Amino acid sequence: QVQLVESGGGLVQPGGSLRLSCAASRSIFSIYAMGWYRQAPGKQRELVAVLTSGSITNYADSVKGRFTISRDDAKNTMYLQMNSLKPEDTAVYYCNAHIVTGTRGSDFWGQGTQVTVSS
């Protein structure tokens, strides 16, 4: 198991930047995949970016070229650098860890951090 705590959300103007952090309660080195999801009001939660233990990344088309996912294993922390933010990026952003044990996979979530892009 792992506990995840997000931070770094806030209010930013269009075109601005934010960096989200996800601090894990244990080593993330061996976690199969970690990612960021977001959920806007009235919409389903959607994948933003994912980073596997093999350093493979995948991004939603809507954020490609603007967002960068990364992690610091020494700090047990994952990041999401968000640049050129748009009003449509407004959402609650959630950190996810997908842990595989044998043939079983389990998902763990943080509590979320609000990102609001508005002038």
C-alpha cells in the first residue's frame, strides 16, 4: 500500500505555470506506474499523464507539449509541471499509483488538489 499527498495547486492566469507534487509514503522506485488524473465539474475523471517504472510516459493529447511528468525516487515524489495553462485545464488533479503484486494490480489515490485557470 501507499499513501499519496498532492500539493501545488492554486489559481493561475491563462498562460501561466504551476508545478504539482505528489508525495508518497514509501519508495516509489518499484511502483509499476504513477500518474496524474483530473476531474472537472460535471465531467468524468480523465488521465492527464502517466509514468511507468520503465520511464515510459504517456500524455493526454490535450496536454502534450505543455505538461511534463517526472519523479524523484530519492524524495519519493512525483511531479507534474504544467505550462501554458488554459481555462480548460481547470479541475481537481489527483495523483495515482498502480501497484502490481504478482498478477494483481491495485490503485491508490491522493485526495486531490484544485487547479483553477482564470483571469
